[in-house]
Amino acid sequence: METPERRRGDNLYPVTLETQLGDYSLNLDVPAGVWNPTPHGIHLGNMLAGMDFSGEHVLELGTGCGIHAIIIARQGAAKMTLTDLEQPILDNARHNLAKHDVTCPTEYVLADWTRADGGPFDALVTNPPFAKSGKRYRRYFVDTLILDAHKLIRPRGRLIFVHSSMADIPKSIDFMEQNGMSVRIVAKLRVLSAITTLKILYTSRKWRRFPVAIRFRMAHTTSV
Ligand SMILES: C[S@@+](CC[C@H](N)C(=O)[O-])C[C@H]1O[C@@H](n2cnc3c(N)ncnc32)[C@H](O)[C@@H]1O
């Protein structure tokens, strides 16, 4: 049994992880090859545990072991679409959702990042790959998320994600604003003097001139 604080080294070794997110106690089976939730993921989970997803169809990109999907379902989602890159990862998420008695209708979809069908979704949740993304351009997943959000999320829907400060938070906020969004920081967290979490509300400047605005809310985690 392991707690997030005791994790070490590579994030893909097998573990059974006990963690508390808000009022929810989780006991997750994470086999070799599936991402072990880090403090970023734990913090995002804590944020989600305080959010209302009642009646919403929620997309999670890169669900990993399903830690966030369990909370999203508990917080009222009507339907979930969970993506990742490999079938064994999705099978593990399915296992953990069943282990935690999740009954919310859930689709498990192999999809490369924002190339997810089935929208527009009411909310998009993600802990984007960053430090071990395998991309030469380390902001690849953050930037494409911001660029493609409008294809996936309905007007006035929410984009909720956690963000490392190593990826340059001011740059992301500026990029979101350039893409017609306003940003509200949800929460900040420091872990080992290194992690900050922010929450963001996002309103299209362009659409503000019209009666209906596109709104996004984001949870944003930063490590300094
Ligand atoms: C930082 S981990 C987050 C996992 C989980 N949500 C959590 O917080 O513990 C990123 C996840 O995205 C997945 N991933 C990496 N590249 C991807 C891609 N191109 N498309 C979809 N998912 C991807 C990884 O397999 C991993 O599960």
C-alpha cells in the first residue's frame, strides 16, 4: 500500500494507492505501465471533489487509473467519456471504477489527446502530460488543449485542468486570452515548496459582445 507522498522514481511501477480526495477515500489498483497519480493529480482530485457535475457529460483526456473519473461520477455526472492511449490503461480505469461502485454510464475511448469524438461536452477535465510527455516541445499538450478546447466543449462549458508552473503559467493564461477566453484561478497548492494550484474562469472576449458568452472554468496547478 502506498500514499501519494511516498511515491518515488518512475511513475509507472505497480502499486495499490490509498488516497483521500475531499470526502472520498479511494483505494486504487495501478498496474505497471499505468500512471501513478502524483501530487498534481491528487490536487486536481481534491478540486473536483468540491465541484458539481450534476447532469453533465464529462470528457476526461488521459484518464490513467481513473482517479478523477471516480470523483466526477460521485459529483453527479450523467455520463463520462474517458480517453487514454492504450487499451490496458483504459481496462485498468474500468476496473477501478467498478471497484468503487461507479454506475455512471461511461465510455472508454482510445484517442490521441484532443482527437476525441462524441462532443460537445459539458466539461473537459485533464491532468495533461508534461514532464514525461515524450515531446520535444514540453508545452505540446497544454497548448493543443487550449487551441482545441472550443472543438470539444459546448458554449459556457467548463475546462478544468491542472498545470505545472514549469510549463509557464503566465504564458498559458496569455495564450488562453489570445484564444478568446478569460481565466479564473480556482486554487493554489504548494507541495515541497514546489506546487501551486490555481483556478481559472475563462470567458471569450469575442463572444462577450453577444448575449451568449463562452465560459470555461479551469483548475490550474503550478510547480515552481
Ligand atoms: C499526467 S498523466 C495523468 C493520469 C491521470 N489522469 C492522473 O492524474 O493520475 C497523463 C495521462 O495521459 C495519457 N496520455 C499521454 N499521451 C496521451 C495522448 N497523446 N493522448 C491521450 N492520452 C495520453 C497517459 O497515458 C496518462 O495516463
